[in-house]
Amino acid sequence: MIDVSYNEKKDTRSGFGDGLTELGRTNPNVVALCADLTGSLKMEVFEKENPDRFFQVGIAEANMMGIAAGLTIGGKIPFTGTFANFSTGRVYDQIRQSIAYSGKNVKICASHAGVTLGEDGATHQILEDIGMMKMLPGMVVINPCDYNQTKAATIAIAAYEGPVYLRFGRPSVPVFTSADQDFEIGKGVMIQEGTDVTIVATGHLVWEAMLAANELEKEGISAEVINIHTIKPLDEDIILRSVRKTGKVVTCEEHNIFGGLGESVAHLLTEHYPVRQQFVGTNDTFGESGTPDELMKKYGLDATTIVHKVKKLMI
């Protein structure tokens, strides 16, 4: 069974903040911009240690994206920080024109994504951002699963030349990946090998997939669990190898099933190895106000739902 013990819980946004702080100490070209949410994005230490490399733009997200694009022309590596809704939906035109189309080396770092934002409600709980960003040509899309992986991803994207969307969250979640992991963009992580079904998960749903796999094992179902932290470029090899073995797949994401990880996997399998697939994600809906746990349960983004979806494939 998968080891689901852990010593602590931490929010993934703190992984971003600590990774950015480390970059500030090791890479003089890294600069940071924030849209009036320094505390929420855990950017305070970077600001304190690098006041000449931190730009507080206020509630002017579109301006922030344009400034970031301009900074790359002088060789800087800008990291922008605000809520995921404001990092994508509010500024999509600026990202498309000034960053993606222009191929600028901007790192768009987005916190408070998905329903686990909680009580702030539907206006802030963006569930469309992965789809919006992955459709932009040349845009890398990363959605890490815990504090350690978010910190490692933050450090890794500074060395990547090109635009990146890094998505993370607000709530404290179990820390279960290695603190000294080697984060490789575009390479999925095999958490557990199995023979009966493939569970492909991203972000907060990786932990739920691990819990589900343990429950399934108690019922004699062997689940292979894969952590897809990079949705674009997708690690096609790890998914195809697994699905050719199991013949069934469940995709899990804290995002609308339209446009997210599940659709990317379905596209891949349609072209190379069609199999039955079930989707765990929000189903063409906005969120609402509530605690993260309440919302994850209501919208079917938990281990119980994953178990149910797997069993539907076994019929």
C-alpha cells in the first residue's frame, strides 16, 4: 500500500514563497512583481531581502504583466504573483499578446486556485485557468501537489527559458514528497505501480488519489498512481506505458473537466491507445463559498469519488 503518513501540513503557496526566496539569494536576474497580495503569495522575505528587485504594482494586474514582459528584454527573469483568477482571467489578453505571442521569459505564479480557496467563493475560485493557459502556444503549465514540490518547481522554472504558468493553492495540505527532489519539467512521477487501473492526478488531487488507491487495494483492486505535475508539456510516455498495462484510466484534477488534465489525457489516448476513461473534476460549474473540505466533497474532488469512478470502470 502507499505510505500516506506525513509529518506536517503546509500550504503550497509557502512552497512558492520559499522557492522564490532561495532564488533571490542565488540568481541576481530574478525579479518579482506583485499585485497588492504580497502576504497572500508569501513574497515578504524576497521583498525584504531584495527591495531593488521587487515591484509592488498595486491592483493593476494587466500592468504587471506588461511590466514583466518588458523586464525580460533586459535579461531579467520576472516572477509575477497574484491570485489565479487575477493571474489568468483578468489579464488573458496581456498574457497572450505581450508574453505568449512574444515568447517572453515570464513566470506567471498563481495562488488560491480552485475550490480550495474556500470561503472567498465563486468569483475567486477559478476552475478554468489550466485550460486557458495550456491553449496558449509555447506556455508551460505546472500544477504541483505539495509544499516541497512547489518549492522545487519554483526553483526549476527560473532555469527554463520561456513563459511558464505555475499554479498553487491556499490551504495547508500534507507534505509527502521529498524535500530534495529533482523537479523535471514535463516528467510525471510514478507513485505506485499497479495492474488494474491507472489514476492520473495533479495538484491537490494527488493526495486524494493516493488515499483512494489504498482503499481500492483493500478491495483487491490494484491501482497505478501517477503524479502529473506538468500538464503541458504532458509526459505522454509515462501515461501510455501505464494505460497499455491497465487498460483503464481515471484522471483527477481540481479544475473543470473541460479543458484540463483529463482532456489532455483523453486527446493523447484517442490518438494512440483508446481506452475507457472516467473524469474527476468539476463538471461545467462555478464554485461557491464554503470550507475547502466541504467543497472538495460536494464537487466530488475527494478520494471517495475517485474510488467510485474506478469501480465504474470495473463493471
